[in-house]
Amino acid sequence: PRLIFILICINAFNAQLQHFAAAQGWDWLISSSRIAILILSLGVIEWLTLARIVRGQTLSLKNRAFVTAAKGLGQSHPVILIRHILPNLFGVILIYLTLTIPAVIIDESFLSFLGLGVQAPEASWGSLLADGAGALNPVRIRWWLVVYPAAAMALTLLALNFLGDALR
């Protein structure tokens, strides 16, 4: 459902955002309104899962002995949050982000491949793959137009997954 949500957001808000940007005189936003909506909608979707994971981890941490000891010593709630809970959450957030970024890259590339994400003047792995797939024909095969963007994307996704697994 997240790809459907992104498609609905792009189609529903693109014209309105371009009109608003033209009224404000923001020429840079007119040309990149699809990218802005794509980034915002992906952020809104992925934020929900991160918030659920952080909430569960926070509820688990608040019942630990070191938080109880800090309360017993008379530390205030903001001090307990900053000194004890947030440092323990940082690792969970970092690991989740390294494992989520590949999914976001795949979603953006897929939408750009379909022509619904990043448009022609800007480049994306999905738009590069779409251009390469359009250049394939039986007479003259330009394989490098597909292989190099696909290899770069695959290596990046693999590296991020290995980094997330190593941090976990």
C-alpha cells in the first residue's frame, strides 16, 4: 500500500504544489515538485514504523534498573531521557535506518523507472534503468546502459544491508 499512497500523493499534490511555488516565485520548487512530494511521502511512511520501534524500545528501557536507580537518585525526567534513554535508543535507530534506506531506494527507483518519480533533467537509478531499457533493441545492444546503473544500485543496497547486519 505504500507505493499506492505515494502515487496518490504525487498525483493529488503535484499541481497544487507547482501552483503554490509559482505564486511564491520559487522556480526551483516548480521543477522539482515531484521529488519533494516523493521525499515527503516516503518520509511519512517510513516514520511510522520507526516511531513504533522507538516507542517499544523506550517502554522497555524505562523499566530497566538503571532508570529506576536514576529516579531513586532524584534525577529529573529530562535528565533521565537525555543521559540514559536516548543513548540506548541511538543504536536501535541507526540499525533501523541502515536497514530501511535500501527499501526507500528501491521504492524511489521503481517509481522513477515507471516515470512517476524523478523526471528527465535529474537522474535517478530508476530513470537511468528506464533509459537503458528503452535503448535496448535487437539491432544494436547497448548493454552498459542497463548493467552499470543496476550494478551500482545493487552494490549500494548490498553494502547498506551488510552495514545494518554488522551494526546489529
